[in-house]
Amino acid sequence: MIADLSSVSVETTPSGLKRLAIGNQAATATLYLQGAHLTTYRPRNQPDLLWVSDAEDYQPGKAIRGGIPICWPWFGAHPELAGAPSHGLARTAEWDHEIVREAAMQTDIRLSFATDGSEPGFPYRARVELDVSVGSSLRLRMTTYNEDDSTLPLSEALHSYFPVRNMDELTVTGLAGHEYHDKLSGERARWPRVFRVDQEIDRVLIDQGGVIRLKQTEGPNIEIERQGSRSLVVWNPWIEKSRTLSNFNDTDYQNMICLESANVLDDARTLAPGSSHCLATQISPFTEPSHA
Ligand code: TA6
């Protein structure tokens, strides 16, 4: 019998959430069907490249604090509907899934979620498919199909939480010099050449589609590539905001940063009837070249 080269097993947590435990020769990952929500991704011989608060209790109907929450079909607060869920409908909805490919070095899974126009805040028929590929890189392709007769407004993000071992050692490249919208001040500015996380950061780069690299001496170095996205959200709640967040320890701000592949603000999209848009991201480990 050929050894198990790749496996996907369906598990149910004590709280009743269904999740897929994915394993192959290149990596392992954990994917919850509620919200199509990845919570772990570990390339072979690497630490987890995703971060989840250990205050998370994985309850049905509640977004998981960490991993890669799917913000769709709106990002942040709903533009008109007070009381609508923050970051849209998808991250607490039950998605369908099919295992597309189980190979030795790669496992591909397609998840899907559809709206019928009755959902509060989103009166449109639409479908969103998330193609997850677990291998030496983690690839996500989120494709929205407008199945309605009306033009569909779309803002979205793959709200990725990354681990930081020591915030003082963290550098993030690919940001400097780019214009960003500061959600805290409401102003626009240029990203500084020297950037340290030493306060609450909630910023949206508004026209940057290039490679982002998270570098740290003790924790994993992570490379983020994007397609179909020219906006990137950078978020750390820091001290005060951390105290207000659900399923988040007061000191968790010291060990995480969100770098979110997005279509938000100037990069939000409108889909004509019958059209589609794909937002894709690749998350990969990388090693700094050792200086000879
Ligand atoms: O992406 C940053 C952000 O929009 C912050 O403003 C903060 O609200 C964060 O998302 C977390 O939102 P959540 O609804 O998951 O608590």
C-alpha cells in the first residue's frame, strides 16, 4: 500500500465546528469550514506561519481570532447598515468544500459560499469560491462571481494574522514610500523608510501590489505575494485596542501583525452582472541569504 503521501481528514471540535486537517510531504494546515478559515499553515521543517490567539475558543457563529479570516463581501463596518457584522457575512458562514487534488507535495481544496439576495446588507445573488493550495507555499485564490442582474459592490480582504516573536526585531519590507490611508487619523501619508510597531497601527496602502516580506531574527521570515489586489491592510491593535477585542489576550499585540491582501477603499471593486474578480495571495517561508 502506498504510504500516505497526502491526507485530508474531517474533524469536529467539541464546540461542534467542522475542520479539515490537511497533511502532505510539503506542509500541514488546518481549515475550518465555518468561514473557510485557515488557522494553521506549517511548511515542512518550519514553524507555523499563521498566528491564532490562545484566547480563541472556536465557537459556532463567531469569527476565529487569527489565521486568515475571510472578509467578504464588505470590509470593516457595513457602509450603510448599522449592526451588520464587521467584515461581512462569509467569515461566520458554513462553506461547502470539495477536495480537488491530493498529491504528495500539494493538497488543493475548493470552498464556496453563495448569497441569494436575502442577506441583510447585501441584496445581491453572488458566489464566492476560495481555492486553497497547501504545499511549499500557501496559495489562496478568492473569486467572486456576480450572478445578479445588478452591479455588485465588493470590498474584501484575506485578513492574515502572522506570528511575531519579538516586535523590536520585526521589519516589514515593501511598504516604505507608498501612500497609505491612516484609519486612525483619517489622513493620507507616505509610509516611512524606518517603520517600527510601537503604537496602534491601522493603515491601508492604497496602491501597492508588490511583494511584502516580514523579517524577524527569532520567528519565521514570511513572503507575501498578491494578485488582483493593490491595497494592503497593516494592523496591530497595540495596548488599548487589545483590551477591547474578543478572544484576544491583553498582551497578544506583542506577538502578531496583520498584513492583509485586500480590495478596499480606492481598490474596492464593482462587478458588472455576470463578471467576476479574483483576489489571490501566496504566503511562503523564506530564508535570508547568509552573508558569505
Ligand atoms: O483589518 C484591521 C481591522 O479592520 C481593524 O480595524 C480591527 O477592527 C480588525 O480589523 C479586527 O476586526 P474584527 O472584526 O476581526 O475584530
